[in-house]
Amino acid sequence: MEKRKLSFWQIWNMSFGFLGIQMGFALQNSNVSRIFQTLGANIDDIPILWVAAPMTGLIIQPIIGYFSDRTWTKLGRRKPYFLAGAILASAALFIMPNSPVLWFAAGMLWIMDASINVSMEPFRAFVGDNLPEKQRTMGFAMQSFFIGIGAYFASKLPLIFTHFGVQNTAPLGIIPDSVKYSFYFGGVVFIVTVLWTVITSKEYSPEELEAFEKHKETTFTKEEHSAEWFVTNGKSHLTKGILFLIVSALFSVVIYHYDLKKDLYVLALGLIGLGGLAMLVSGMMQKNNTTDNGFVTIMNDFQFMPKIMKQLAWVQFFSWFALFSMWIYTTLAVTQHIYGTTDTTSEAYNTGANQVGEMFANYNLIAAIAAFLLPVLAKYTSTKFTHFIALVCGGLGLISIYFIQEPTVFMMEWLPMIGVGIAWASILSIPYAMLSGSLPSNKMGYYMGVFNFFIVIPQLVAASILGFLVSKFFNSEPIYALLIGGVSMILAGIISLTINDESKIIINE
């Protein structure tokens, strides 16, 4: 018994919701730093204001994945989460550009990103659920196409509205109408496209997926553990948890003693500390034989994740560290390094900010095209070599922005973004295609959520240390954040060459 092969238009329909999801993300990525700065944020404070977004993803994604694996309603398995997230995200997109003060905008970013994550995370598992293995590369490529197209138009929206006479500047502390209207439009598209996928796409029931699993050549061994095993594993978690908490405490003392940037507390307490606390709780529960619950299952599944996921973790870390540095700092870097201004009310600043919108639009357009070309290259070489080439191109593209002297259309808006677009297409498709074939259907959503840990953690690290690095070593010149990001992406490409995707999977509960 095998999954049915879907037509091009069926794959199109099941991926169409990503158009709206990515419009939401693109509006966020290309405009939120501008909104923060307009509302009075200092350049050095911008990264910490972004922390809410990745921290939310870190918590929400595995939880949504875990519960979507265990959901079956009249609406389906993954689709209830698409729809709920879309409704909340659309509302947030309408409210965000009307933020009266900085703290309110930071809170809306948290709500908006949480809602987008609720919609987005099950979409990855949706492809793994519905497509036979031979079509998954096409499925993820189609998602990448819609991501590219959605982000392209979303990034251009402020310019489009400006072209039609909407004001692109505003008094001090007021967000321009061109940005407001862009968010309104994105909110409408978000809900409409997700609804299209919900209405036009079908899902397999859990029973059908289980039947497909039994007929796969690769079987997933499910290990049953004794009470003694849980006690031993619990002791291991306790030890690791205590160690994490000690490191967290020592790191926090160093930050306080040397009066380092408060951003670093996010890394010390928010990442290392909370990780240690989670390990400690898991260890105590297992030691006391309180193991029949979702929390212990999640912690142990994380411990025994597929080998290829561990191999891809470092690639994802350095890739997304680079991307987050780009999203945070490109507007700041271009307006200061190339246009020579930090005055958000000036014409030069807003011209530069709009040009960043063009840059972001262009790399996404390139990604939409590259999404269907990269699988061809992978066919004749390998997926890991293809990923290597794409990431190196992206890194060189980011580095090249430092050397731009005249912000012409080609030199500024296209040349650096060609490489970034190729990398973006590969990041959005190839790692997921490599991973999905190594996951069981009953844990597809959860492991896709866990895989996003390696997207979120580098974002938290970037938000924690980039402000410190730029202010401490680079005289608060944000262009150097892009150079750091470029080097990080090239390093990710080199590491990708070490991946071995031929591994047998043991699933633990």
C-alpha cells in the first residue's frame, strides 16, 4: 500500500497557504526593525527587541508538532492549526503597524510570530504526510516557490503603495502609511491563501498513514523501555540539567560583574538556563516513574532524534544565524553605511529603507526560480554538494554589501541578492527533503518542530550576541553584522559536506 501520486496542481493547492504565511514573515523581517527605530529604539537595542520572535518559536513549534501528530478532526490533522494560526496572525498584521509605543510593538511582534509559527510548522509535516517519498523534493520546492513569491511581493509592498501616492514618510514616532497599508494587505492575503489550502487539500487519516508505514522498506524500530531504563535516563537528565544551570549561573555572574550588554542574559538565562530547567524537570519525572506524559516523551524524543537531524543541526545553526543577522541589520547597515544617516524622518533614510525592501524582494524572487533548479543540480551531483554551493553563494552575497559604494539598482538591489536568493531556496527545501524520509509518520510533526530548534536557537544567539559584538568591537557599525553573517553562512556550507543521510532510525517513547 502506497501513497497516491499527486498532480502538479494538487501539490500547488496544498502549498498555496505558504504564500500568505511568507508574506507575513517577509513584512515582519523587512519592516519590523524600521518600526522599532521609528518608535525610538537605539541601534544597539534592536536585536534584543527581536528576541520574542525566536523564543516563541522555540517553545511553540515542538508543542504544535507534538499535538498535530495526535490530532484528527473533521477538518483534518494539520489543517486546524493552519487555520487557527492564520486567523491570529492576520489580526496581528492589522494591529502591528498601529503600535503607539515601542513596548507595544515588541509585544505585537511576539504575538504575530507565535501565530505565524502555529500556521507554518504543520505545513512542513503536511508535505511529509501527503506525498510519497519521490515527490517530497517537489513538495518542498513548491513551498520554497511560494515562499519566494510571497516574500517578493511583501517586500515590495511599501514601494508599490508609495508609487500610488501613499505617504512613505511620517512625523517623528509615527509609522508611515506605506508600511501600514502593506501590513493590512498582507493580513488579508494570509487568511485567504491558508483558507484555500484548507478547502482544496485532503489529508490521510492516522490509520492510513500507519498502513503506509508498514509497507515502507525502511522500518522504524520502536523501543519499549522498562522502569529501570527511565530511572537511569532520568539520572542522566538530572546531571545534565544541573550542569546547564551551573553554566547559566556562572555566565550570568560574568555578565553582571563586567557590566556586559544585557542582551547576553537572553543566552545565559533564556537559553542555557531554561534548557537546564527542562532537563532537571524531565530527570525528576523519569526518576519517579512519572513517564506517561507529553513532556517526558518530547524530551526523550529530542534525546534520541534521528542521526541525520543531529548532522544537519550545525548546518542549520550557522545558516539561520546568518539569515537573522541579515533580517535585523540590513536596514540599519544600508541606511548608515551607504546612505550615511540614522535619522528615520529623513528622505535618505526612507529611500535606503525602501531599497532594502527591494533587496529582500529580489532575493525572494531569485529563490522562487532557484527552488526548481536546485533539485536538478542535486540529481546530477548530491543534495549536500548542492546545499554547499548554495550556502557559499549566499555568504559571498552578504559580504559583498560592505563593498558597495554607489547604491545603483543592479549593484545594490540585485547583485548581492542573487547569492542570498540561491541560499534561501536551498535552506527552505533541501534540509527538509533530506530529513523527511528519515521520520516516522506518527512523529513527523514533532520532529519537524524539533528540527526548527536549530532555526530558533541561532536566532536567539544572534539576538543575544550581535548587539554586543557590533557595539564592543565594531563601533556600533551594523554593516559588520552582515560580514559576520556572510562568514557564518559559508561555514554552514562547508559543514554540509560532512552530512551522511544514510542512517537507520530508532524512535523512542
